[in-house]
Amino acid sequence: MVTKASIKKVKKSVQPLLVVGTVAVDSVETPFGKRDECFGGSASYFSYSASFFTPVRLVAVVGKDFPSQYRKVLEEKNINLEGLQIHPTGKTFRWKGKYDFDLNNAQTLETHLNVLLQFDPVVKGGNQVDYLFLANFDPTLQMKVLKQVERPRVKLVALDTMNFWIQNKRKDLKTVIEHVDLIVLNDGETRQLTGENNLIKAARKIRDMGPDIIVVKKGEHGVLLFYRDQFFALPAFPLDSVFDPTGAGDTFAGGMMGYIAKQNSVTFDTLKRAVAYGSVMASFTVEKFSLDRLRELGGSDIDERLSEFRALTKF
Ligand code: AMP
């Protein structure tokens, strides 16, 4: 018999998308301004963006110094924070970056791993995860997470990384790459990981490492999607004012994975639309510092921009 209580239970357990990554305090400088100690982190941008499409569960760690108003930002989108550990003594992960005139390249000035050094990610209900995103963070920890989900059940495991980990933990990163279905990288990271300048050849090399789906982000020049032997290219949504590119990649991934999880499908057609949604989400993030612009988005903003984007790319 379906009682009210059992309906509630079923509803509560619908959490198709899980993200594990960083929840951070960032300090960012761009040619247009500077913001100290603002809300950031790969899992923060990802989950906020994905939550426009599907329910999201987050696993990460912060210190006791993590500002409560930043936690509220995630709560306002009903992101499930049961997996957000609060370390009793350590400080929250901090990143300081700068963009010069070329906004496509972030210059990392400081990375303080802090609580990430002792982080032991715990995935409760690993046998209920349908879609998993291993956001940019330590590949050893990404592997630890992967071991906690039931591989035959999970429909898609995706991974993001960055130059910091390619340089410092290449071996561990390659091990985790072997076990994922989708990898999302920017063009510089793709070249750095493979030692191959040509992105098509580089994507083939990555495919040989394990993933079937490779998504190469090229900042203002758009995105390339490789799915087995099929290929799709999309420009970026053209903007006349890019203010702060921080989080664009994570927001892109959030829109992409959120859409895939919502459709509950991993066909080439779904993936093409997913990268379009990802591009639209990223185009909002870069218009303001931190998650500020995402927080302003209303019901129809995403679809309106997607229609504009569709009109711009159709010929
Ligand atoms: P992106 O989408 O690539 O611009 O990512 C920006 C976010 O990544 C920032 O909010 C940072 O807090 C976070 N971040 C920076 N460095 C790292 C790192 N080494 N590992 C994980 N997250 C990082």
C-alpha cells in the first residue's frame, strides 16, 4: 500500500546526481575588479548550476571557519549537504587566482589545501548513485569516492581536473581516468595531460586511457565533444562583458551533468544538448564575481538564453 509516509520516503531518496569536490573560499583579481574571501570551489559552482536541472547531493569538507552565509547559498537551491563534513580544527580550502587581459587563463597565485589534506570522503548510500561527478580535486580522493559507488548501477561517472593535479599527481590521476566514462578538461589541460598539441589527436589519446566521452572546453572559443567516434563542436555564447571567469568550467559541468541526469539518458543527442546547456550556464557565471550571477537567475532566464544560443548557431 502506498501511504503518505512511503511517498515521502521515495521522494526523499531521489538524488540522482552526486558531486564530490571542493567547497572553498576564493580571492580573485580580474582586470575589472578584485574580491577577497568570496564563495567558490569546484563542487559549489557545480552543484548550484546542476540544481537548476535536477536534485543534487554534495560531498566535501570545510573548516569551522566556513562562513554560514555561504552554506546558505547552497541551501537556497535545496542542495543536499548531509555529506558536507565540517573539520573541527582545520581551515577551509583556499584558492587565490588572477586573470590578466587574456581571461581564458587563470593564474593560480596561492592554493592552500588545508582541510583537504585530511579529507576522507564518505559516500552514504553509494548503491543509490545514478550520476557521479568527480569535480576538480585530489585524484587520490576521487578514486576513494569511486570505490564507494556501485559501479554496475551508476549510469555515468564524469571527472574534471586541472593543471595543479596533472602536474603534481599525474600517476594517481591516470589511474582514476581509467575508471571514468566522461572527462571534462580545458584545452591547456588536454595538451598537458597528453603531451599532444592537436586537440583531436589528444582526445583520441585520452579515449585510449579509458573514457568514452571527452569534453574539451576552449573558453571563449567554445567546446568540443568527442563521443566514441562521433564529434561535435559548439561555440561559446558570445558575451559583450566577461567579468570573472572563475567557476565557468564547474558551472559548465554542472549544467551539462544536471541536464544528462534530468534526461536520464547518455546518447550522443542528449550529450550535444547537455554541452549547450552547460555553455549557457557558464555564460551567466562569468558575468559577475563568485556565484552572484547564478543566484539571480529566474525561471525563464536559462531557456531564453538557450533559444538565443540556438538561433546563433543554426545555419
Ligand atoms: P574553474 O571552474 O576551473 O574556474 O574553477 C574555479 C574553482 O576551482 C575555484 O572556485 C577554486 O576554489 C577551485 N579550485 C582552484 N584550485 C583548485 C584545486 N587545485 N583543486 C580543486 N579545486 C580548485
